[in-house]
Amino acid sequence: MTDAQETAADVSLRTTGGAPPDDGGSAVTEAPIPLLEPREGIPPVIADDESLAGVIAAFAAGSGPVAVDAERASGYRYGQRAYLVQLRREGAGSALIDPVACPDLSGLGEALSGVEWVLHAATQDLPCLREIGMVPTRLFDTELAGRLAGFPRVGLGAMVEGVLGFVLEKGHSAVDWSTRPLPEPWLRYAALDVELLVDLRDALEKELDRQGKLEWAQQEFDAIASAPPPEPRKDPWRRTSGMHKVRRRRQLAVVRELWQTRDRIAQRRDVSPGKVLSDAAIVEAALAVPATVQALAALNGFGHRMGRRQLEQWQAAVDRAKALSDAQLPQPGQAVTGPPPPRAWADKDPEAAARLTAARAAVSTLAEQLNMPQENLIAPDTVRRVCWEPPPVVGAESVGAALAGYGARPWQVEQVTPVLVAALSA
């Protein structure tokens, strides 16, 4: 009996209904009832090596896929580290692990090597799991599966309700998970997040198979599992919200100095950078380029709540930017790799603009026919690159090779190549 079947047997926990995204499945027939408690109750938080060793042994001896989730403290702490790891596997039950007390989970990762990990929105959790030694070799992403299957809402709560007919309480997703001790309601929420994840995986696998998309999904999952860690972002200060208002190079230098100063302080204090200084305040100071602490204090974001020492450190950053030579000032835009922004195509290359218009329309039509988002059918950047610099001889082989060269999976090449060939040849 699966987790979902066992839970459904308990009328105090059960909901009913659930339907796939099209006419291939049944419709919801009863109002759902919230899933209130994990089946075995809230598991104790694992916070020492001896208890961790027991969990590793239990999960190594379990069977089938393992559900994995992680909670971060985004908006509260610096970086994206994990503050709670949740797992569930047949034969092992559920486990909640404190990665602050147990920062090295490589032993657990090794015990689960070769086992399929079930995650929801895997790319969000994999970086923080990698930091503590947990790296899957195989995975199933229930959010991505939902996208490929055409579900209009792919959040975990919506998927569990729509597919399995259970309602998860989602009130604690944005809390400060670095809090210690973690409150019981938060732990209950965390345990429920993995309670039915394997059952969701099984149902979505059947739905993808019914639609003829299961092999496509497996290619996507393999690509995620085998992808190397992302390269550090170049000039991350350029992503400051409101940067479009900043035009002059001296002002850009102020943004850079303030951003880098804020980042050092946030890292040292282990708090979210936005709690040190807001993006809006950085842009305000960059536009004004204040000459004194008094002038800085008059700007939005640098008000009366900020102490003299804090104001002086921000003014020092502004002064450093003002002291730079012209040669040291940042350039207005980042170095562009690949084609220019599409809005400039009509002026730079009208024929390329026409190719892009035709290609976008063709991809949009195909995505509708396949009942999935366009960006999951093929990356928009890939379409732009092929349209900007098409192969010298446009044909199925050359276009397919170009798509594969930009990272498209075999199923994407197979589906998209015919419509792109037609668009590029028009």
C-alpha cells in the first residue's frame, strides 16, 4: 500500500478528487479536506552524529525513490544555505535533519547514490543540498513534470491537490528557517512537504506516459542531474533592482561600490543584503551622488533610523566611486554574448527580425499543440541564437545540430527542428 493509499484510509486526514490537466482523467467530485498530520507524527529533528547515523542506515535500507526537500532562510540570512532537510522513503519513514548541527551530509548522500531522488523544483534546492554533500545521480522533478504534462498551476500544494486530491497547508513557506528551536507547526509543515511527494511522482509518471512525454521528462531530469554547478555570476551588482534608471558611468560606479560594501557587511553579519540596505536606497544614492553625509541622510532609505557610523560607511563608498578615474568607471552595459536584444533586430537586421517573428509564432503554436509552456519546449535564447545566425544551409540536419549545440535535448531537437526549418526558410 502506498503512502497516499494509507493516508486515504484515515478519514481524519483524507481528501478526495484530483484530475489531470485535460480530458484524460476524472474530475474532482468532492471538496478537499486538508492533510493535517504526518502519518507517523512529526519526526524528531536530527541534530547529532549518532542520530544521523541511524537515519543513514534506515534510508540506505529503504526501498524505492526518496523524497527530498530543503528549507532555506531567503530574505533573512546571507546566501542560500539549507536550514532543514526533509526526506521520506518507503521502509524508512520521514526524517527531519538540522544541517546547522550536522553540516556534513555526504554520508547520507553516498547512501542514497543511485537512488532516484524526488524533488519539487529541483534546481532551487540542489545548490544548497550540494553544499552539504548531497548530490543526486538520478532525480524526478515533480514541478517540471507538471509543466511538461500541461498543468496550469505547478506549485507543490496545487499539484498535490490537483493530482492526488489532498490539501497541504502552505502557511510557513516564507518563514525564517534559521530560527532555533524550530516551532512545532513549522516542523509539521516541513514533514508534510515530503509526505506524498513519491505518490505525486508516481501519478505524474503515469500521466506523462499517457501523453507520450515520459521519455522527454526523463531527458530533462537527466540534464538537471548531470549539470555542473553554475558559474558565479559576473558583475552581480548590475542586477540591483531599479538599475534601468542609472545611466551615467559615475552613477554606475556608485551602485557598484554601495552594492559591494553592502554585500561584505551582509556576509559578515549573516543577514540578507536587503536588510542591510535596500536596492531602492542604492539607486537613490547613485542618482544623487551626494557630496556629504548630510546630503546622503536626506535621501530615501538613509533616514533617521540610520546611525552616524552607518551613514559614514555608505558615504565613504560613494566617495570611493567619485574618486575613480574615467578609465576605472564601469561600462554602461555588460559585455553581450550572442545576439542583441530582439527589439533592436528590426534596425540591425530586418531579415533576422522576420525569421524570429516566424520562429516565435511557430514555436508558440507547437507548444499549444503539445500542451506545455513554450520555455519548456525550447529555451527562448536558443531560438534567438538560431534565428540571428542560422546555418549556411537550412535543413533538418543543420538546424538540429545547431539546436543540440546550444544544449537542446534530443526530444526538443526532434519536436522543434521541423517548425524552425520552415520558419527559417520562409
